[in-house]
Amino acid sequence: MGKKIECYLDIVSPYSYHAFSYLQKNATALADFGVEIEFIPVFLGGINVGSGNKPPWTLPAKAAYSKYDGQRAQKFFGAKFNVPSWFPILSLLPQRALTYIKQRYPKAQFESAFLKCFMTMWNDQEQLDISQPENLAKALSGVFSAEEIKEILAAAADPKVKGELSAVTEKAVKELGAFGCPWFWVANGDGKTEPFFGSDRFHFMWDYLDLPFENLKLKARI
């Protein structure tokens, strides 16, 4: 097994958006080091239920802290947005659609669709609730034709696609230990694998993959 990062993401998670954008930004460098990246849609609601975790907005202390941490993450990753008034959403429709797209279409098109879903929900001037079919269709426009979007939305209601998203989500919890998103399962190229959680653990990941990188360091006063 070579070096690989499996990224388990849900568009409802802004930290998944940060992780997705960061890995795409560094995709060329990672490929040069022989590291494969795979983005995998999961249902965060199912991960929370399966692991016994609770979303930050349901716990007062976590909710209060998130106001600070969210702004810090936006500054670090270069994405500026407000949390939509309709947040959170039930993300089953877009995650099922992305599950189908991943199976049916080329990798580049799948990743473009994932990015458009993230941006339509989080980073556009007109943020849209893409759990609604008409808004998901808008998010997918420009990546797919009108006929392809119609096909994708229909497929998202197919029991087989629903079951596939459910199975991947269950695997993330029961086999990979996931309790939130983004969740990473990383192979280091020496036959070993380990989990990583969150969008602020990449320095640990690079060290595990034995990649050259500069760690955070203070600048000395002049």
C-alpha cells in the first residue's frame, strides 16, 4: 500500500470545507511526494449518532467556543463567510448526490462538484440551503448539464445510493473510529494506517507521512 489520505467529509461541516480546500491547494505537492488523496462523502449526522458525539451547537460551552474558533479557522484558511440563518441542514440529499457522482463521473468532475457544493452553502454571496433539490441543482450547474443534474437528483433518491452512503458512514464509525468530520484515514506507505481528526492536524499528518514541511515557529525580534 502506498501513501494515501482518505478524507471523509460532509458539506454541512465548515471544517470539512477548510480541509477540502487546503488539500486541493496542496494536491500537486502531495502528488509529487507520491501521496494519493481520496475524498469520500459521509453523513455527519449518522457519524454523530453512531459514535455518541453531539454537534457543537447543541452544547452551550462548545457553541460559545465555536464563535471564536470558526473565525480563526476562516482567517487561517482564507475563507470568509457568515454561518447561514438556516444552518444546520439535513445533508442527506447532497451527500447522496455526491456519492453517486463519485461512482459515475471522473475524479476531477466529482471534486469540482464537491467544491461547488461547499461554496454554494458556505462561501457565495448568496448562500443556499443545498438540502433543497432546486438549490442543489444550482450548485451543480456549470459542472454538469441540465440532463445530468436531473439524473443525479433522481439517483440520490435511489435506495441503492442511499444504502451506499449509509454503508460508508457506518464503516467510518465502526471500522475507522470516526466521531466527526473531517475524518482522515492515512496510510504511511509502510503498511501502517492511523486516523486523524479535524482541519488543524495536518502537521501531524505530514510528520506521519514523512513529508518535509515547516512547522509553526515564532519570529525573533529584530
